[in-house]
Amino acid sequence: AQSVAQPEDQVNVAEGNPLTVKCTYSVSGNPYLFWYVQYPNRGLQFLLKYITGDNLVKGSYGFEAEFNKSQTSFHLKKPSALVSDSALYFCAVSSPTGTASKLTFGTGTRLQVTL
Amino acid sequence: NAGVTQTPKFRVLKTGQSMTLLCAQDMNHEYMYWYRQDPGMGLRLIHYSVGEGTTAKGEVPDGYNVSRLKKQNFLLGLESAAPSQTSVYFCASSTRDRGNIQYFGAGTRLSVL
């Protein structure tokens, strides 16, 4: 069975500072890894994904994530946080086997960026 | 470009009532999914479909049924609603051509009293 852990319920960052939202995963075989963001009363929006290749993945809105196979981690990062980045962030994993991409989500991390 | 549209946006039911949630996508995606989101639990997959006329159970299928009679629509039914089904329900769709990135609707907030 595949699983995702997001160890922090909330991350607080001052605007302009770098941010990191942590994610670790467990899956059989090579993982497909995703980050999604959810703004209040909205659906989830895709930020970035890792399937294969370069361990540093760049995504939307200046976000990037680093895949670390030995630590089974896929942490989300941004060099300089904005107040508008405040939202709920979900890490997700799927296995490349099968025809549908059945995602398993973490419990989410709330990012609060303050002035 | 509407993407994934869910109706209704809000609904209040009494225990034992039935209802159907509708999901429509205009992206010609072959895969569709229904999730529920509960505080502190992330999103959990209820049912999914890999194509017209086919459905499969996800992680939490009990108390729900689904149908996919047309490629663009995926219906989620509650035959006899229970308070434990109070949640926010999200529909998503994806295609292998776009790396199976899932695109989500805005959600349906359901309260069962």
C-alpha cells in the first residue's frame, strides 16, 4: 500500500523568507509524486510533479520540489514566500502500475505567510 | 474552458434521504474520480472510473454508488445518507496524455443532519 506523511500541520513564514513544506512517502516501485495547493472554498490546483529525471522539479508560482530517493522525501520549497502563498498544501503519491493514477494524499499542511 | 464542474455546490440532507452529485468535465479525459475531504484526513478516494461504463472502488466506497454512462459525466449517489457522510466532496479528472495530472472541481459541501 502507498502512503504519504506530511509531518507539519502548519508552517509559519515571514514574507520574503524561504519556505519548506515537508513530505515523505512510501510506495512499491518508482513513485509518481505531486504537490497540490488548495485555497479557501476551492478545489485543489496542481503545482508540480515528479516522475523521472532531474531530482529538482520546478512548478507553478515559483515553487519547486526536491526528490530524494534515499530519504523517500519530496519537500516543497520556495526561495521567497508571498502572503498570497498562504493556503493548504497537499503532497500525493501514485504508483505507475495500472491504468488510472490513483493518488494517495497526505493530510495537508497549512502555510501561513505573514508580513 | 469550464474544466471540471460539480453540482450542487451546497446541500443539506436529513438522515436517510438520498441524493446524487453530478460531475461534468469538458476536457475529454478518460479517467474520473470522486474524493471526500474531511478535516485532518486529507482527501480519500471513494470511487473512480477508467472509462465510459466502468467504475471501481477506492479507499472508502461504503455507502456510495457511482455511474459513468457518458464519458464526460461521473455521478456519485448516496442512497441513504448518514451523518458520517457529512463532508466536502471533490470530483477530478485526468488523462494519460497529460501525465495523469488530476484536475479538480470546486467541491460540494454536504451536511447530513
